[in-house]
Amino acid sequence: MIGVTELESQLDPPGTPGLRAAFVGAWFVDLVATLLFFTVPYADELNPVTVFFHDVFGFVGVVIAAVSYAAFVVGIGHLLSRPLDTGFVALMAGLYALFASNNVVLLISRESLLTLLVL
């Protein structure tokens, strides 16, 4: 029987557990905000791949696109050696946090984060 630590070392998950949790948290907030973009009339999703998947599969397509993006990030992180994998996942977690923050602000205030920060 394979122990948990042996299985984890075979899978070589990118980054630290806290960093992976931050990535998943920011990714999930971004996913929920993206889903809401398709329900409000004043905001549009700009990612053409997500829009295409939504047009083909509906809301399930948005989830499929988001899961594909996360799998791509985790796959690249898995291929990179340490410490590059940690840096890569940290960068992606930061980008998702920025995107999610912008999306949430846009949904609440109808203005992008950049517009609010500049004014």
C-alpha cells in the first residue's frame, strides 16, 4: 500500500500547501465572478475561450473552461522543478487574486478596479 507521503512525492504537487490553497481560493472567487458576468447585463466576460465554452455548453462551459485553466497551471507547475514551481504557482495565485478582485469590484460597483484606483 502506498503511503500518503510516498504518493505525494510521486505526484510532486507544485508549491506549498498554503500556496496551493491560496491559488484554489482565488481561482474559485474568479470562477464565481465569471459565472455572474453571464447573468448581469452591465458586465461582459472578455476571455473569448470562456465565452465560446459558455455559448456551446452554457454555465457548465464556464466551469469547464475554469477547470481547464487551473489544470493547465497545475500541470505546468508539476513539470517545473522546485523552486520554479513555487514561483510559478505564486505568480498565478497573484494573477487570479487580481482578476478576482477586479471582477468582484466590477460586479459590485459597475466600475473596474483600475478605474476606481485611478479616480
